[in-house]
Amino acid sequence: MEFNSTLSARFTEAIRRFDADNARDPNKVMTDGQDHPHELIYGRWVTDWVTKLSPHASEPLRLAARCQHICRWEIPRSSYPMDKPGYLRWRADLKKFHADKSGKILGEVGYDEATIQRVQELNLKKNFPDDAEVRVLEDALCLVFLERQLAPLAAKSEDEKMINALQKSWKKMTAAARAEAMKLNYTPREMKLIEKALGTH
């Protein structure tokens, strides 16, 4: 989806900078028959869902969608202990890393401190679920998971793990996002996992 042409020149430059950084991702994902840098295409997937769910989304929300995982590969999961405390520390450090990196870019292209802070609040999902824009972003992230990441994860994971992941995602989603989720194309096994997760099977 294209962004509203009335958005500012600094918005266009910020998106260009986010995409340029994410284009350096050495991890590739195949989509539409081509390999793409993972975080570059991920940012576009999140953007597409945000603009679909909220066609009049604010400038900060659109910015937050594009930089949600900016340069995530620079802090790999494998650099932390492979246990729950290690995972939680990795997630916490990633959030700060993303917020700092996006904030620096936004400042360099001319955004004021209030806008930068708002983008960071969205990325950090502060005041969830009370903040309506945070809910849109969370919905978009969950829908990207279901549409783009469920199949490869399900292919290498046991049912119990997948059912747990699906239940967590479903719990965070609004009714509108759940309706969109049920329109997606799933394999028979994926649909069965969703039904089990929702208690309808």
C-alpha cells in the first residue's frame, strides 16, 4: 500500500532511512519468488497491515510500523544464554536498541522530541491495551505472524508449542484483527492448530 501523499518530506526520508538500514539484513526470506532482506520485507508487511487496519493512521503510527524491528539481526538471540532469563534479557535489550536507533534517525531527519517519543512508545507497546494506536500495531504484528510466519514455524515445531503461540497471539488481537485472521489462507494442519488453540476443534 502507498502512503498518503500529504505526509511530510521528513516522513518520506525517515522511511527511506529505515528501509536502507533494514536492506543490510544478511538474513533472507523468499516471497513472491524472490529473496528479500528479512527485516526490510518485515517492515513492509507490518506497514501493509497497519494501513489496512487503519487507513487514516497517524504519522507516528506509520513510522512505528516501518521501524518496529529495525536492524534486529545486529543483536542475535544466540548472543544470549539459551534459557528463559536469557530470552527475556534479549527481548528487553532489543526494545531499547530499536527505540534508540529509530529515535536517532527520526531526530536526524527533523522530527521533534514529542514525535520521536510517541514513535518509541508505540514500538515499546506502552499502555497496551488501552492505547488505541498500540492496539493497531499489535494487531498488525499478530497478523504478520499468522500470514507470513506461521507456516515455516509450524513446519518445524510441535503442536503444543504452536497452540500456545496461537493462543497468545489471539488473546492480544482485537475483534477486527481476528476477523481478518480468519480470512487468511491456511494449510489443513495450520487450520487444525488454530481450531485447537481457539477451542473450536
